[in-house]
Amino acid sequence: MILGITDTLKPSLQVYVEWIQKVTPVADIITLSCVQSNLDDLDRCNGVVLTGGGDIHPKFYGREDATSLVHSVNEVRDEFEFAVVTRAIEKNLPILGICRGMQVCNVALGGTMIPDVQVKGYQNHGKGKTTALDPRHCVQIQQGTLFSSIIGMGKGDVNTNHHQAVDRLGRGLRATAWSPDGLVEGLEWEQPAGKAFLELVQWHPERMTDFESPLSKGLLEYFICEVQTSKKLQVSS
């Protein structure tokens, strides 16, 4: 099994790798990086993990007026990862998106973002600079979604560290979870029939301290099972 993982351009990439290896230690992992511009390596992959990181440039969702609200923007990374999403969907590869990864997928599918949730009137979802640990909050999970069947519960606690959030949903997506103040915390295909697995979450399951939580380990295990199934279909086709 070969997994593609988008490059965070920071040492935090290793946290994702170690998280994945807790469930599938034998997986080969290819870093898909805007620095290497190695989009063609995606053709060797059986599934994709879209990682966290800096803000998406607002020009990609029609909010050029919001450039003063964003941080750590990298337009080259944005464009590269939009291309990763587009090709992965074309190739019917299972996708797991995390934090920025959820946002990238939403924008790639024509959705928009809230550039800064506090400016918009929501609570502070970041951790600030005074603690190494992420804050936590509850997420309410929409029953009847694939995500709810994966997690097996109607709500649960997750970590949080973001100042942007999904606004208008991208084409074909539906929300699966919300924070207590109403921000979208999860997305998936509204009509999944005939499409590859797609689950997108706003929190960071790779660095949750309670790895055994269904919102971390359970989500990863389901994704890996989908990748393994997809790999078998790719081999047989």
C-alpha cells in the first residue's frame, strides 16, 4: 500500500507519518510536495492524506478583500494541493483531509472560507502561544452520514487549533459535524455512491492525546481499510 501525504513544509509532517504508522507500519509513504512539484507521484498512490498548515490565499475563493486576515500563506502550496485534490478525485483515490486539508478540498470544489472566525463573531478556536497543548471542544455529529457510522457516536471531544473555517460548501459536499458555536467541523460526499472515500475533518486527529478515540484511531483505521479495498480494485482493473 502506498499513501500520498501532502507536505506541511515543517517538521510536523513526521507527526502525520507516525500516526499513520501506528495503524499500518508497513505502508510506503510518498510526500507530495509543492517544493518538488511531484504531482505525477500521485499516480503511484492508493490513497491521499491532506495535511494541515497555513491559510489558503483568499483570492482562491473570491475574498481578495480579506488578505489582511490570513497568516502563513503559500500560494504555490495552495495551487499544488488543489491539483492533488483534482487528480485524486479523478483517479477515485480515497482521501482523508485534516484541518487545512479539509479547507483545501472545500475550496478546490468551489467552496469558500471564513477568513477569520473571531472577526466573524465565533469563538477563538486557536491555542494561542501560552500552551503547547491544543484546546478541546465537543463536536456534534450528524446522524445518517458515513462519518457517524465510522465514529459510532453522536458527539465527542476533539482538539482545535485554527482561525479559519469552511463557509459555503464545495460541490457535492455535506457537513457531518459542527462545533458548539456552529462552525463546520467535518465534510464528506453528499452522494457517495460511485465515488471513492472522502472524509474531511477540521481538528487534528494525528496529534490527539487520546489516540484510541474513534475520532482519531477509528477514523484512520476506516480510511486505511478503504485504501486497501481501493488498492485491490486498482490491481484487478
